Amino acid sequence: MPDPLLAFRGEFPILERTTYLVSNSLGAMPRGVPDRLAEYVDEWAELGVRAWGKGWWRKPVEVGDEIAPLIGASPGEVVMVPNVTIGQASVLSALDYTAPRDTIVMTALDFPSVRYVYDALATRLGARVVVVPSEDSISIDTERLIAAIDERTRLVAISHVLFRSAFIMDVAAVCRRAREVGALVSVDAFHSVGVIPVDVKQLGVDFLTGGVLKWLCGGPGGCFLYVAPEVAHRLTPALTGWQAHARPFAFEPEMAYADDAFRWLTGTPVIPALYAAVEGPRLVKRAGIERIRAKSMRQTARLIELADARGYRVTAPRNPEQRGGTIAFDVPHGYEVSEALLANDVLVDYRPNAGIRVAPHFYTTDEELERVVAMIDDILASGGWQAHAGRGAAARRG
């Protein structure tokens, strides 16, 4: 049966010359992005400083409204921030950590950049960070995580999909437990939005961060922060700036937070990134997230079949309901093999303790999956990985 999602391949120029299997790291650029960036250039050239009043100032909220339907949010509930680290730091800075509510619960498999800011900033704010370990380096046991959430917990800060293994966390269960004890939940959804359905209202999250860089094909610099309405107006982030002020152009020395989504912004927004950010999410909405998810489950299952037939270890969940959009092959000389693939225009990436990450998306053909695994076979059999051995050793040292 023909795959209707392949009709979107023509929207992504890089697919004409590469086998693109790295949308878990950087989504392919949509064909319409140069036109959006040209709009930015023309407005700057023609309007100069007047461009702020013609639309630039509101871009972080207007682009957030483009993202909102993809996460089940309403207009005015999502703002764009430069990166997830800043979004999570804003959440962290909006809470107090006075005993007995002094604990933040995280997991050992959360993305390092988020862990860095929590470990560094939370400690200075007086918080105690509790990290729930993994028993298999692939998943986090839900019951063990829930058991760590108690009356001391102020915030639970976890990933929706784990970046190394693509394991989908049971966020809804975590949110139910957090509500029972009066804690809040902040979810990093960078590896889920755009490849699996996400609904912030059904999940019950208080905060959610993500970005258009990966599955949403929107490029770097376009990340987003959702704050649930029931908590948004009673919190004031200490990590703030003039865009969050109710009267920013009054230049008052005292902070007076805006009553709408602007209160979660910081300083001057990254305008070019916001122009580039919209084309990818629009294509994902047209393709339909349910169709994208169904195809992803089918293609990742096929990758597991291909790996099993060869005896390659797969560092990803076997249960498709617990698996995001990425399959990692832990093969001998994995880093070097990934470099050999890249040299042959087969775009993947490599992560320590996971392996070669292969990420089909809605524009991926079934033949491309067969090709990448066949090329891994050939590189290992022929010793083609050896040409990249020096760089592999340097990467592991660094």
C-alpha cells in the first residue's frame, strides 16, 4: 500500500541527496524556510526599528500559538524561548525551596543540559535534588520514580522521552502522584513533540518545554515553554527580563510582571530563529501526528527486526507503546561506523552508552531503513570503520 506521508518528501530539499535518519537530533529543513527568513530580512531592511511594533515584539507568543495545537495547549499558553535550558531554568527560578518543600526529583537518564542547570542552580536556591537511577540504562521504573515523590517534593523534573533509548516515561502517572502530595511537574518533551502525540491537559503537566529543532523541523533557537494556566499567574520567575514586564517600554526600575504569557519571557527574543521555526510545525500538523506516530512505530519495529537478524544489540524499548521515534544500534566500533555512514551521506548520530541512533521520520522511505542497516553490515565486514578510528578515540577521550 502506498505511503501517503511520502508526499511530503518534496518539502525537504536535503532528502534529494542524502539518506536523512537524524531527525531526533536536527530535523530536515523545510523548503519554505528561506522565504520566511527573507521576510525577516525584508522587514529589517524596510522597517528598521519599526519592525518591533509591526510584529517582532509579539513573535515569541505568536509562534507559541503555532506550537500550542501540537501539545494540546490553548492560544496564549506557550511562549518561545532560546533553548530548553533557559526554559527549565525559568521554571526552577519561579519556585521556592524552603523546608519541608525542598526537594526536586529527577532521573539518571534525563538530558545532561537539563541536569546541569538543576544540579548547579537548584543547590544555590536551597533545593535538594533526588535522582532516581535506572536499572538497565534504557528505562526508568515508574513505581520507583513514584515512590521518590513525597511530601517533601516541590518539583518533579523529568523527560517525556529519554534521549538515549527513546523510552517513553509514564508522565500521566507521575503527574497523578505529584498532585496527591502537592508537588508540581516540569517535563522536557524535546524528544517527543512531533513524533508522538502530546497533550499537556490530559497528561496533567504544570510545565512543559521542548523545541522545533528535532522532530518539528524548525531549526535551532526555537524552543517553547508551556505553563498551565492554574499555576502561570501565581508564580514569578526570578530568571526574567524586560519582555516579561507589564510595561516594558516604561523602563521602570522595579519589576511588574505581565499578566499574560509574556511573564515567562526574558530579554530580547531571537527573531530570525522565530521566523525559521514555523514551517516545520505547519508541515507536521498537515501530515497529522497520529499518522506520524503509526508510521514511526512500524518503521522502528522494522529496524529492530533488522538488528535482531544480525545479532546487533538494540538499546531501545521492545514494547512499541513505550518506544519513541529512535532506535539505537550498539555495534562494535559504533562511533567509527557512524562516521563512515556520515561520510557516505547517510545521516545518523552516535551517543555513548547507546550506540548509533537511527531516527526515521514521516518523510523516510522503507528502503532507506534497509539501506542503512546494509551499510552498517558492509562497514563492519570490510573494515571501513578503521578510516575513522583516530577520531573515534579522540571523541571518547573528549
